[in-house]
Amino acid sequence: MTTVAVIGLGIMGAPMATNLVTAGFDVIGYNRSPHKGGRLVAVGGRTASGLAKAVRGADVVLTMLPDSPDVEEVVLGDQGVLAFAAPGTLLIDASTIRPDVSVRIADAAAARGIRAVDAPVSGGEAGAVEGNLSIMVGGEEADVEAARPVLNAVGSTVVHVGPSGSGQTVKAANQLIVAGTIGLVAEALVFLEAHGVDTKGAVQVLAGGLAGNRILDRKATSMLARDFQPGFRVDLHHKDLGIVISAAREAGVATPLGAVVAQLMGALRANGHGSLDHSALLLMIEQLSGRIHA
């Protein structure tokens, strides 16, 4: 039985670890906040009291962490994954981080005989729970193929998109599209409400036409209800859009719409809404429109 150490048992990591157990893997989880391991234990997984105990003996180490500095510390630190993982271990980073950091991690891993792929995911909490995440993978072909059984257990679309760092580049593009779509859906909903139409009916017909998209399908109902329980937090999307803007500048690519939505997401966060779901961008559109919902 393949042993997978899952580092990071948050909104995304916990259900991914659960799906790995269901798929027949021996899963050992580690999280800085120990209480988050309860869900994994309940389905037959194990938890470790420290990173070293989780990593030693694991065939695969999967990290799902918030940001580039977190991954750098957990993987490259003196007491990090590379300090404890045996040569031949497969490192899968499912976090969303800067592409250049992924390349640096892959190089450091290779120097220790450890195989590394960057495999950021899209689909949010619902996709993680349902096991149908879309996963964009960067790395050597042989390493990606070795990672595929693990990735297939948590995702329904797994695509090798290029060398190390490529997965993160594609994820940046994903976050650009998602943020822009949320912004346009938010504008449309505020627009529809201002005109007093049947918004539920409007969403139904819009979703069935060329304007149809996953944001309308998954988030319009909760946006209309002003229910912003986090599936993906504003704080994290703000971070991701920073990655997009920085990477676009480095490549000399213009992202005018992306720059606007990044400013809106930043303003939403500055107004104290960082812990809400990113669909709360609706609140910023309302504020700009002078239409604060009762």
C-alpha cells in the first residue's frame, strides 16, 4: 500500500486526504493545528504529531498550503520535507504559489534525489469534497505519471502542462478567469436587482445560454442570498491575483481587466472581508453602486 503524507489539512487538504483514504491509500496527515486531523482519523487515516513523523517512511508527500512562504518553509526549511524525505520520494505540491518558487523547490528536491511536481488544483471546497478537482501539473513526464494515481484519486481532470512551474502558471491563468467571471456575475446580479426583475429566473436563463459559466452554476444562488461562507477565501484569491499581476509584468503581458479585478478584490479585503468567500466581490460592486443590501 502506498503511504501518502498530506501536509496541510485545511479547507482543501482535509477532503483531499479523505478521498485518498477512500481510494485505498495509507494516509498520514500533519497540520500545525492538530484538531484539524479529526476528520481524517474518522475515515481511517492517521495523523502525525510532527512534520518529520509524517514524512519519514512516506512514498508520496502532498502539500496543500496557503502561500509561497509557507511552502518554502515547510519544504525547504531546516526541519522541512526535504530534510526528512528519503531519496526517491515523490513530492506533490498542490498549493497555489509563484511559478518561480515551484521551480526552485523542484531543483532543490532533485539535488536530494527527490522527485517533485507542482500540481495546483481548481474546483474549490466542493471540488475537493467531491473528488472532481481540475489539476494542472508541471514537472518531468515520468514524475507526473508516477503522481497520476494519487492525483486521480482527488481530481477528475489531470493534465500535464509542461516542466516545473508550468502548473502554477496555468493556475494563475485559472485564477485570473475565475476572478474576472465572479466580478462580471456580481455586476450582473446587482444590475438585475436594481431593475427589479426575477433574479432567480434571470440566472436560470443566463446559465442556459452563451453567458453560462461555472460561477453562475455554483455561486449565483448563494450570492443572491448574500451567503458568503468560504469555499475559497478572499484573502487567498487576493494573493493569487498578486501572483498573476507579477507574472504578467515579468512576461510583458498586458492584463487590463485582471488589474481592475485585482484592485476590486484588494479593496474588498481592505474593507475587512478577507475571510469571506471570493464571491463576496458582490459586496464591493454594491458599495460602488451605492446599493448596500439590507
